[in-house]
Amino acid sequence: MMRGSRSPTLPFALRSSPFALCPLLSAPLPFASVPLIAVIPQPNASVELREVPSPALEENSALFEVELSEVCGTDVYLQRGLLEGVPYPLIPGHVSVGRLSKI
């Protein structure tokens, strides 16, 4: 750190709890034998957690297990039904953190 520089600070909500911005994630999720996904079923509907079957691994591919996914402003607009021509249901989030589980 350079002399006189300040370390970046996070908004209070993120400092107090990484889940403060998303009450859906504030409760621990039970371990499931099948993957869980967040789904926006239709415009103006609550986000749902759904179990889906594990995908089959195709030839020359990898399976990425998502642990965290960012929800951006566009996802909020989609949930509120503010964008036209969007096929629902949809899975929000396009920046993800996880691990390769199969190669």
C-alpha cells in the first residue's frame, strides 16, 4: 500500500453480511443430491429455487459447479418485467464463481 493511500471500503451492507443484499441467500441451504438453481419464472414473480437433474457431460467438455453468481442490474429489470421479448422462465446471473467438477 502506498503512503497516504486508503484501502477500499465496502458499502455497510456488504461489511455487515455478504448476504444482506439478498435475503433469499441469508438462510443456509440444505445439501441436496441434485443441483439447485435460481429461476425467474415470469415477469414480476419471486425468484424460485428449483432442483434440476445433473447434466450429462458431453465429449470434450467440462462441468462447472457454480457456488456463487452475481445478480446485475439487468437481472433486476428482467425480474421486474421491464425488458420486452424475453423468454421466461430464465436463470439470472452471468458472472459466476465455482469449480470444475468433471473434465
